[in-house]
Amino acid sequence: MAQTQMALDSLDFDATVALAAKVAPHVDILEIGTPCIKHNGIKLLQTLRAKFPNNKILVDLKTMDAGFYEAEPFYKAGADICTVLGTSDIGTIKGVIDVANKYGKKAQIDLINVADKKARTQEVAKLGAHIIGVHTGLDQQAAGQTPFADLALVAGLNLGLEISVAGGVKAATAAQVRDAGATIIVAGAAIYGAADPAAAAAEITAIAHGGSTGGLFGWIKKLFS
């Protein structure tokens, strides 16, 4: 079983809150994407925390320096998870892990553009990292890359960490991602680009939670395919 995370990437404050209202009942984690949090600031986190108490919230800070100092206000405002770049200095990563522990929360180390993913994953695991983010970015996806090779590498280390996977995941690939070792499945465009975001979120969550075809939604698709 894996959890589902919905990436909220719009720059529009009200549109982000409205989309979150549609998908929150159907996902485990609401993610405030990097462009979104940069544009809207901590007020958006505070708004989502107040409106959706039953969801975990990840703030995709992608911190690169001053880890403890940058992440602390977001944990204080209600973030359950903050991200720090795996390419940053090890002291920066430790800072985010330390402040996450201070508030009883989690730090996610994002492996995007890390050259030696095996070594960095092993290194941050020793520091007490909670989640490893296997992340194929939008520009990498446009070049045809997928997260599967990196997921296999990280899962194969058997370090006991949670593994988050982001990079073009959709209903058709969610079971493969789950079975390959992901404990958090991140979907963005597959949900917010759907005609019915709530239905798309529910389908992916059904698969992440253990279904092979997305439950009712998958059955309907098969029936009419």
C-alpha cells in the first residue's frame, strides 16, 4: 500500500484552494508545489491547514541553503513535510532533518539532479532522513525520462526509508510505481488536468492503496474499452 500526494502547482491562490477542496477527500497528502509556495507564500499553507485538517501537507521548498532557518516557519505553520534538495550541502540537509524532528514532522530529500543517488541516499539515511524523493522533473520528463530506474535503485538499498515518487505518474502506471517500492505516489497533471479531478484522484488513490485497476473507476474503464 502507498499513500497518494496531489501536487498543487497553480500560481493562483483561490484556484489552488478550490482545487484542493475537490481532491482533498480523495488523497492522503496535499503538496504545495515549489512555484505555488514561492508565489503565494506561507499564507497559502495556513489556509490549507485550516481548511483540510485531515490531510497531511507537504511544502515543496526545495531548500538549498540555511535548512533549519528556512524550513522552521513552515513546520510551525502546519507543514507535515518539507523538502530539501539532495544536491545541497550535507549541513543544509541535516538542518531540515533536525527541525523536522523538533516539531515531530518529516523531512524529504529530493534526489532531482543528484549525480550519485546511491551514495547520497545512504548518506542522508545515516542522518535520519524520513523520506527520499525520487523525482523526475518536468524538463526531464519532456526529454523522455521516467523515475523507474531511480526508484529501483533507491528501493534496492533497503534502508527502511519512505520513498516518494514523482514524475508523470498516472493511473496507468500507479500500480507499477507502488509495486516497485514507492510508499508515496505523487500525481499532478494526471489529476488537475483531468475533466473530473476528484474522480481522477480517487482512481489513483484506489490503486495506491492496493487495488490493481483503480476499483470502480478501473472497472468502468475496462467495461467500455
